[in-house]
Amino acid sequence: MPIQILMPALSPTMTEGNLAKWHKKEGDEVKAGDVIAEIETDKATMEVEAVDEGRIARILVPEGTEGVAVNAPIAVLLEEGEDEGALTDVGKGGAGKAGAGNGSAAGKDGPVATAADAQRGQPRDEAVAPDRPAPPAPAAKPAPAGGQGGDRVFASPLARRMAEQAGLDLSAIGGSGPNGRIVKADVEVALAGGPKRPAEAPKAAAAPAAAAPAAQKPVGVDARDFATKLGMRFKEVPNSGMRKTIARRLSEAKQTVPHFYLTVDCVVDELLKVRTELNGRSDAYKLSVNDFVIRASALALKKVPEANAAWTEDAVLMFEDADVSVAVATPSGLITPIIKQAHAKGLAQISNEMRDLAKRARDGKLKPEEYQGGTFSVSNLGMYGVRDFGAIINPPQACILAVGVGEQRPVVRDGALAVATVMSCTLSVDHRVVDGAVGAEFLAAFRKLIEDPLSMLL
């Protein structure tokens, strides 16, 4: 029976994606693990692997198509021994079993990722090849727990081989693929000691589009109407999925998170001196002021763990690791790659990791796990000459540190006027989680580390 390759759900909240490119064409043979297509999310372009073997008999969605709904058929795969006659009912609501699209994806130059973008926009009408009828999306059925239907375990051939080689019981593994199918990513999670098969199947398996709230037009002045009525000249630059997501998340943050702000001035002359000395010792790294800021933020979070937290209605989550998200500007918008466990890493390692993450962020090649998560954020506009600013919190995190330029300012030392290099840092705080005293304690710990940089090397 033909296998429908579906638009994969690259994250629990993804509802649509853009089919950027096909790596296979009609008639090509496909093996499990082959890269078959590239899917654009609001954050990056991801490569999608096949989980079944066969021949691409029909491509339903041409490359370049935008707004393809999750779980919509994008191609049809014929298994060994099947011919074109098996395609008779495809697109007419008949033949075709779902499950060839892998829910995991790989960055263009990296290993397989297990999660993707956090876009929550409404799906648009599915686009298909104009000369063929669009096959209807399979009827939604409750996904069986553990990829099972009765005594049968549904798994891709690649997942079966991986489980067999590793001695894993497939019935104990939760399936994240279409219809609860166990795919490669699920076996990898099990090998890493991740979550086992859930005790119960989800009570609702409604399509993501049904679960997503209807988009609401923001209240305020319509810029297009305003400019048109006044005869103002303008050109329209369409909003990318990434830009729409940024706009939505920042609007939600300002509307739902009670921000307050705390600012300290840090004298960084000693830091600049240590930085110069360390950079002169090796060509294996090139430390920036931001590397010191990341390290100091992480160590300060360990000293004041109450600031390394997030709000939920039931409890405050206290994170054990200081995973620092760092804002990076890209042509498509802002993205925040993460230095994970920054408290346990030295300045050289942080510097090299950050340099690599920033480059791949600008190239759109970050893997999902490299920008999703984080417990605290840093936004540095000092390189643009900005003296100080208040950043918007990145939910569900509770704090973000805005770093300004280090500039020479008059200071008073021992009752006498002097000149020092001063850097203003403003902490934006979620008042539901962090009180003023806790925010002040964090900034005091941060400033002490910044002004005594050698203590960060211990």
C-alpha cells in the first residue's frame, strides 16, 4: 500500500512549515535515513529524513510552497513490489498509509535534532501541485501509546533496526511520529535514557490547527491605512515567519509579564586589562567582553539561584543549570542561541562556542536544541554604542540582562574625581518570580565578578 509522506511536526507547537527544497525527485529510490527535503521553520531550515524505504512515486507539494499544514501529505512513496497502479486511489480518499515523514530533522551540517521551531501561527490552505488533485489529510485518530495498536508495535524500519541492535524493547518506547509511530528520534531518546512509553494515550489528538487559538488583530493604528490616507510613500516588505513569531512573543511578554528594571554601573578597566593579557597568550581563542558577561551571569546565577527560575501557576521552577541564552541579530530577526551549563565552562570554551553559534545563527543553520530553552538571557548592544536600555523578557525565563557600551566616565575614588571605563547593565525582571531584593543580590554578585575578573578564572 502506498505510504503518504506527511509534513512533519518539528515541534509540539508547530502548525505549518515551508517546503523549501526537495532532495529527491519522482522516481528516485529512498532508503531510511536519506535526506528527502528541507523544511523552513520560523527559526531555521531543517533537513527531513525518510523513515521508510521505497520509491518516490508522486510529489504532491512542490518546493517553494509556503504554509503547508503539519500532517498534510507532501509526497507518496511506493514500497518494493508496488507499481503505479497502487496510486489509483491516492488523492481520492482511498489508499495510502501515513507515516513516512520523520518528525525529527537535522541541521544542514549537523546531526539529527529532536525538536524544532516554536511557531504558533495559524496554518494556511495547503498548497499542492496544480496538475494533481490534493489528497485529503488522513482522518485524525487517537495516537496509540508506545506506537502500538493492540499487540502490534508501529515503528519505522530504521527505528526497528536501531532498537534491535541496542537490545531495546520497542513496546516500551513512546512514538512521536504520525499516528504514534516510533521513529529514529524516539529510539535515540530511549538510548539517552529519556522518557519511556506513556501510561496512557493522549486524550485528544486534534489537529494542531484546531488547538491553536484564532489570530487576533492587535488593537491600535493600522500603519497601512494611516500611511495611505496621508499619501505617504512606502514599500511593503513581507513579514517572515520568524519576524511574526518575534512580534507575537514580545507582545505576549509585555502584556502578560510584570516587568521591572534594575541598573548597575560596572567599572571594567581591570576586565579589559585581563582580556588583553589572555588574548595575547594564545591564538586558540579570542575573548570578547561579552564572553566575560556570559560567564559572570552564569556564576552569579549559581550564587543567587532564586534568579535562575521561571513562573508557573502551580510553582516556581528553580533551574539547576545556568543555561545562558545570548541574543544574536540575524537578517531575519533576533535569535537566542544557548551556552548550556555556562557556569561549568571556562572563558575560552564559552568564547569558541559563542563564535560558532553566532555564525550558524546568522546562516540559519542552528539546530533546534541550540536555541530552544535557556534559563536566563543576555542582550548586548554595547558594540553599537548604546549606553543603556531595558530588554524585554524572553518567556518563560524570568530575567534578561541588557548590557551597554563600556565608556570612559568621571567617577569618584577616595573622595577624588577620576576617569574610569564604566559599563551600565540593566536587569529586566519578572516580578512574579524575582523580587527586587533578589534582583539586587544578583546584580551585586554579577558586578563583583565583572570588576574582579580573575575571580572568574578560579
